[in-house]
Amino acid sequence: MVVDEERSILDQVRRILLHEDILVITATDSRQALSQLLRENEETFDLILINTQMPGTTTQTALFSLKPTLKKLPPEPDDYLQKPFTREQLVEFVRRKL
């Protein structure tokens, strides 16, 4: 799942990852992301990419507080993909995390 308030970013990331045969679900905020998680079993999602600079409630905090069964790994230095990123950086990052 990719969570970002910018529709153009979501569309671009989805197209890139689909081209790499990676199924992508998108959400524009924590409510949409949580709705997706509640509709699906969280094991459906191998990876959730969250824009940590979205306005309003911190999406990551909201998701983990409302869905505590999500497995949150301790952050590592390479857990972040800084915007703007290239297609190659995105694909390499996602493949490494999967």
C-alpha cells in the first residue's frame, strides 16, 4: 500500500510498481489506509509506504494506534526513501524491503 496526499505521486508510484509486477493499493490519508486494512487482512500487505510529512494527524501513528496488530519493525537507516526519488530508487527500495 502507498499512502500519500498527492494523487500525482500515488498514480506515478502505482504505475511504476505495477510495471514491475507489484500489486499496489493507494490511499490519500490515514482514514483511507485504515479502511483498506480493515477490508483486507493485514497479511495482504507486504509493505506500506507512508509519506511521513502529510498534514494533519501522523498517518503512521494513526494506523498503528487503530490497527495494533500491524507488525512495525524498528526503523533502520535505510527505511526512508526521500522525495523526489527516481524510478530506479523506488523499485530498488521496494524490492529490498519485500
